[in-house]
Amino acid sequence: EVQLVESGGGLVQPGESLRLSCAASGFTFSNYWMSWVRQAPGKGLEWVGNIKEDGGEKYYVDSVKGRFTISRDNAKNSLYMQMNSLRAEDTAVYFCASSDLSDTSAPIGWGQGTLVTVSS
Amino acid sequence: QAVLTQPSSLSASPGASASLTCTLRSGINVGPYRIYWYQQKPGSPPQYLLRYKSDSDKQQGSGVPSRFSGSKDASANAGILLISGLQSEDEADYYCLIWHSSAWVFGGGTKLTVL
């Protein structure tokens, strides 16, 4: 069974940085694309970015390009997202998601999420 | 104009069927796209339901009942999630998703009320 556990969320001020982590278990982590998806309070889902199995390809939504960086450590079954220059509009629950299917990078299995609040 | 447009809300009665639409922006043809569907209940992460491109290219999520199915309406340039035999537990937010221009794009979501 896919298990994804996010951590690292919290309250930060605008302009500050935060690093999110996602610990994966129950599947062969190194075989699948991984994504970050966020959801602002009371709003819909927004895909943030993803990373290929070997880390060789990454894609991001335009609003975070140049500020957020996704990485992974397959030896530790872990996904990360370094978030710099945070803005109030980055306030959201951040979900880690795995593509459990071999022919897609779409988010299939989901963690419970971690809340990031950007406020002065 | 958003890439994917979903009605903000939909109501249906228990036992009836509900058809949730996901309309692609004008100029983006629904034909080549796999459309993914998710269900989200309050306080919980989204759950993958299924994906649909054609009758020969579709996939049901693990453990997802067969009363959830996907289709397309080419004339409306839309993907459709059909839920038959509605149950109270189907009350939730539903999102569609496609891969477009090197990014995953979600629709705005439809709140389904079963009453």
C-alpha cells in the first residue's frame, strides 16, 4: 500500500524559505514520477511541479518557477521541495503524490498534506 | 479563459445518475487527451478515480466502483465523469486533470450534492 507522509510545513513570513519533505513507503519509489500539489484554504487543487524517476526531468507551474525546486533521494525514498521567496499566495496545504501507474506522471497516490502559511 | 472548466456545483438525488463535465478551452481539442478524475471529501486528500481517453484507453483506479465511469463528448469538447446509482457517500468535490503544455492542469472542481 502506498504511504506518503509530508512534513516541514509551518508559519513563515513573506520572503522566507521552507523545505518540505515527503517520506514514501509501500512501493518502489525509484520507479515513479512524483508530484507536489497544493490547495489554498477553501480553494481547488493546483499542481505545483513534478520530478522524473531518476530526477532527470522536472516541470513546474509558472507561478513557482525560479522560486521552488523539487528534488528526490531514491536511496532514502524521499521527495523534497525547497520553497524560496515565499509569498502570501503560496499559503496552502501541500500534498505529495506518486504516479502509481507506469505509463503516466499523473498524481495517483496521495499523502495527507502539510500546511504552509505565509504571513507577517 | 481557464484551460479546464467545470461547473461549480451539481445536485442529484440518491439512486440517480450524475454527469460531471470538464470542458477544454476553445482551441484545445479533447480528442488526444487522457482526462483524469479525482474525488475529494472535506478534510481528506484527493482520491484518484479513473482516467479516460477512449474506450480502448481507459483505466479504473484501484478499488473504485464500476458505477464511476468516464467518457467524452466531442461535440462539447468535454470529458465526462458519470456516476450512476448515486449514494450519499458520493457527496464530494470532483476535479479533472490533463497534461497540457508541459504541465498538469486541474479544473476548478465541481461540488456534488446528493439530496
